Amino acid sequence: MAFAWKMVERGDEVTFTLTGELNYDAHENFRVMIDEAAKFKGRRFALDLAGVPTVDSAALGMLLLFKERVGGRDAAVCLLRPNDNVLSILKLVNFQRYFEMR
């Protein structure tokens, strides 16, 4: 399934709902999403991963790039609802150090 995203702004939080394969093939569309998110710098962000079946190393890099572009180390970015497979990969690479996960 091709990667897609949808943005919803609620108060001081901007949520991006991601669906499809988050891999290298998605990088151009993901960069468009990052550019959109950068307009809301300083806000809280949530990336809803419920519709993402798996992530690869390119996806991990894209998630870190998202955090860097929206505010760096201090940016409030939450990864929401990853499935068990995605959550195990995120924990394996210690992403809980960089992102809140719910």
C-alpha cells in the first residue's frame, strides 16, 4: 500500500495520521509532510502510526528528521498507536529516548 498522510490541527497539537508502507519509497511524500509540519514549529506533534504495518531503517531516519525539522531535541513529538511489530522495532533502536510513545 502506498504511503499517505492526513493532518489535523487541534488546539496546540498537530496530528499526522500515517497509512501505508513507511520506507524509502515514501521519502518524497514524507518530506512534503515535514515541510507542512515545519509551518507549525513550536507546537506539539503526534504521528499516528496505527496504519503503518512496518518500518525499515529509512523510516527510522525519516522519523528522526521529522523531529529535527519541527524543533530539534526539545520538540514534543509523540508516536501514537504503533502496532506490535513497529513498536518492537522502535524499542530495539531506543526511540523511546527521543519520542513519547502511546
